[in-house]
Amino acid sequence: MKRDAFLKVLLAAFLMYLAMPYIREMSSSLSALFWACWIGFFLLVVGANLGILINVRERSPVKKEEVSKVFMKQN
């Protein structure tokens, strides 16, 4: 799983490396919008896969009963 995430980050970086020379050739606002979307998508892909690499997980929801037990123990 982590190997796949690392390969996806490398692929995204390679595609950005290939696209960098063309970013300087922007001539219209439509091309600027395209490149902004391209860079945003790149950041989304890299961020998601880096989250997998550093093992970020969602917190499980806490049940109301567990919260009341902790509150009772404190008092």
C-alpha cells in the first residue's frame, strides 16, 4: 500500500516536471485557469498520497456513553 502511494507521488512529480516548461508559455486567462486547476489537482494527489505514507487516519467517533464514563471518573 505504501509502495503504491510512493509510486503515485513519483508519477505526479514526473508529470509536473514535464508540464513545467509549458507553464511559462501562458498567453490567456483560460490557460492560466487550466494551469491553476492542474497545479491544484497535483497538490490534491500528492497530499492524499503523503497522508497515506505518513499513516494519517480518521479518528473513530466517540460514543456518548464513553464520554459520560470519562466525565464520571474525573469527578
